[in-house]
Amino acid sequence: MARYQVILAYDGTGYTGSQRQANSRTVQGELEKSLRKLGWSDRAVLMAGRTDTGVHATGQVAAFDLEWTHSADKLLWALNKHLPSDLVVRSLQPISADFHPRFDATSREYRYRVFFEPIRDPLRDKFVWRTWPAVDEEALIRNASIFLGKHDFAAIGSRTTPKGTTVRTVTKAEWKKMPDGEWQFEVRADAFLYRMVRRLVFVQVSVAQGKCPVEKVQHALEKQGVLLAGLAPAHGLTLVEVTYGSHD
């Protein structure tokens, strides 16, 4: 018996999130179906974290224990053979028996994609949030830095557990404009609150569209004040990477 770490990528459109749920199609559920065809019989695979309905991933991490007598490459091939077309194991490796993809993680990084156009674009709308009016681009870039560092993000996201803290440390928060006019927000933190990234994007875009003063956002971070309600849509969000310290 050995423990394996896998990196998953998926199109979240057809999933009600990553975490297994009764009577719903989930990433965890599909991975476990594939594993059972290879003789796996545990109760559940371990996941690095939960993504919501419609959220995508290129770097979700999972782990499981399996009795496997062939190479890791053959296990990778066998898993992907049984997985649906919107979910794939990008990489697989044996790892120490005490590795936990959630509790051992040191940071997580997300990317949110948005473009500002008055008319919808069928070739991009599945993975990119289209919104209008246009933004003050300099303000969008400049204001991202106010989220860097350790803050109480109670005004931005919800606790992931009933007694959990709303304090998080953000080590990266920046906007990039792509050649095709798309904007990407990249954010990395030690952990994230429930729906925190989608709220961060919505709030920043609202400020850059002139719907909310940036001073109100700064006050909310300092005093946990109330901010305008709203979320950026799930389909623009991708979990890019989960990072770890050394694990033999």
C-alpha cells in the first residue's frame, strides 16, 4: 500500500464543486469512481480544498492510498482512461504516508479572468467574466495592493468552519492585462475564506468602475465594515496551484 499525490485539472462547468455530494456530479466523486475500477476501496480521497460549482482548476491536489503493483506512469494512464473528458490527472507521484493535501499546504493561488465589453462573446463567455462598463485601468492595477499582507477579511469572505478565523495573509495580488484585452487577477494566500476570491474581484471591479470608493474598501479591511453585496461569477475562477514544503 502506498500513498499517491495527484494534480488535477478540470473544467468546472459540469460539476457542483470539487467536494463529493450525494446525488451530484463532483470532481471528488468522479476521481473516486475511477479509482474503484483500479481496486481502491477507501471511504474518500483527500482533497487540498473545495472549489464551488462552476469553478475550474489546473492545480487541484488530491491524495489517496492504493495497492498498485505497476509503475506510477501506468497508474496515471489507468486513472485518466476512466476519467471523463472534463477531468484529468496532470501528474502523479508516490508521497509520504502522512501527507495531507489540505493540512500540509502552505499557500494556494487562484486566477480570475475578466473582460470588459458591452456585447457577449460566445467563444470566451464559458471561462471569462464579461462585464460592463469599462474600468479605470490604472485604478484596477493600483488598488490590488491594499489586500497584500495580513488582514481580517470578514468583509470579503465567510468562515470556512463555524469557529474559524477570518484572518488571512495575502502574498500576491495583482492584475495583468493580456494582449487580447482580457484582464487576469492573480492572488496567493496562506488560505482563503469561502468565496473570498470572487468577492475580491467583484469589489475591485466595482471600485474601478466608479461604483464604490476605494476608501470604503480600506475601511472595511481595517474595521470589518460592510461592503456592497455581490460576487464575480464562478466561471471566471481557476485554482492554479497549491504549494507545500518538502515532503519525503
